[in-house]
Amino acid sequence: MEKQERQSKSHVLALPIPAQGHINPMMQFSKRLASKGLHVTIVIFSSKVTKHTRRLGSVEVVTVDFVSYEGKLSSDDYSKQFQAAVTRKLPELVAELNNSSGHPISCLLYDSHLPWLLDTARQLGLTGASLFTQSCAVDNVYYNVHEMQLKIPPEELLVTVSRLPALSPLEITDLPSFVQGMDSESEYSFLLNHVVGQFSNFREADWIFVNTFTTLEEEAVNWLASQRSIKPIGPLIPSFYLDNQLEDDKEYVDEGGSSDKSITEFAAELGRKFHETKDSKV
């Protein structure tokens, strides 16, 4: 009972990229965390609606307006505007939720495509946890590009196992499209930098979660785990298709794999930290 009470006072603020392929995994992870007794709020920055709050099952959803400048923007400019808006508004939102929810936020769970949010978490005194929404096989490719172990564009030869550990030999066309040969002036060059940038502070985050499970891609998971501790918590799909542990969790958001042990461990750790912080203030 005491352990559950400690966890229930821990408040996680989750922030995905406002895109369906990122919101859905973050929402499913948030539901799982809430089922462990954590208070979870997911915040979605969107240019389509004004700010409002609603509940989706056990998770509170806050939508914050993000208005970009008029006219056509490049992906790079849009990304810079998004980062500036989130960096400016997030501390205000954290303070507001701390006052209104009765559960002070202790952790910022952010999409791995937003690595700069780790700095915000540090500034706010929060635990920083990153969620990688793609498989470890794809992550391994991007990681090796970041570490300059895979040249971009790749040579027109077979990409060998030695270049991509834990993966079978791959043809150039087997690689993610952003990694295949492209002109440096192409719009895709920004996207390549974006996906590779997920690993800019890979070793610094307090927790790394990956939307996969070990038996799906054991070698790829084990290899990435050899670079730093990671937690496979997938597949992040509605409970209806897995174990039916979450009531009414049957659909994705509109626009247990190996997960349960890692999620329970994370919830318990946040509960422990909350208890230690509370005791230090007495």
C-alpha cells in the first residue's frame, strides 16, 4: 500500500512530436505508466486548436496551441520555431500543472526526436526519460551514422556486418530512406540530421525506452544495450491486442511484450525519488 501511495504521487509529463506515428506510442506508454499508479499528463503542441485539457482514460491530455509564422516554412525553420515555442512555454506549463494537479511533476518523458528537452528537464530539476518510437534495428543504423561508423551517402557496396553490428548484411536499398544517397541540398538532408540527432545526448538521459521487445530483434537490442542501458517497453499498441490488462484500451489516438517489467521498474524508481525528495524537505 505504501509503495503504491508513493508512486501515485509521482507525476510524469510526456511530450511527443505532434505526429500520429509519435503521439500513439507515447500515449500507449503513458497509459501503461498510469496503470502502475503514476499520475501522467501528456502535452501536445498543435497549430490546429487552442489550448484545452481533457482526459483519455487514465491519462490527462493537454493541448497547447503552437502558431507558426504565416507563409511556407522549410522543415528546418519550422523545427526551430517549434523548439523555441516549447522551450518558452514548457516551464510555464510545468508550474501551472504543479499548482493545479496536486502532484508535482518529477519526470519529463520526451520523444527521442526532441533531445534538447533533456536540457529543459535538467533546468527544471526533473528526471529526463527519452522514448525511441522506432525499432532497435533502425536505431542502430542512425546511431552508427551519428558515431560516423557509417558514411553518408554509403558507398555503392554491400553494407557489412562490421559496419552495422548485430544486423545482417544489408544492401543500400535496405537502409532507411534518409540514409540512402541524397543531395546535400535536398530537403531530406535536414531530416537525416534530425533522426541522427536523437543520439546527441543518448548517454546523458536518465532513462532510454525503446518501442520494441527483445525476442523480436534480440541481437539488435543487445548491441544497443551494450552502448548504454536501455529499456525495451514495446510493442506500444492498445492493450486489447496484447494482454487486456488496461480496461477500454482498444483504440489508437485519432489523426505485454517485454514492457511490463521495465515499466514497473521505472514507476518504482520515480516513487522512490519522490519519497527521498519529500523526506529531504522535512
